[in-house]
Amino acid sequence: MLRVFLASRGNMKELERHLGVSYPTARARFDQLLARLGLGPERGPGHARLEILERLARGEIDVEEALRGLSPGPD
């Protein structure tokens, strides 16, 4: 699912097409993936990660920028 999402450059319409499902189904599957990654809708510690993925999905940032934001910083 994540590979298809990234290959689609975060475009949900492309994700629908690749999966052969409706938008609500594609969105539900993506939301399930986020939940499994600990990136649910709550505003807890995973919120920053979720925000980065949402920005990626909207095309506001590219994959490299998202990866930089998701990578742990130096300790």
C-alpha cells in the first residue's frame, strides 16, 4: 500500500486507479496503514509524522523532503 501511495506521488486518484477501488475504499485503506504505523488522527507524538505524510499527499512537499522530516535527528 505504501509503495503504491509513494509511486502515485501521494495522489489519491492515482492510488484508486492502481488499487482498482473507489476513493472511499482507497482512503480507508490508507487510513488503516497510517493507524498501523502509529500515525492515527490523534494529536499525540505521531501527529508531526502524520502532518508530513498529509503534506506529501497534498503535493506540498516532495518525497525527499518528507523523508528528511520523518528521519530521526541526531541525538
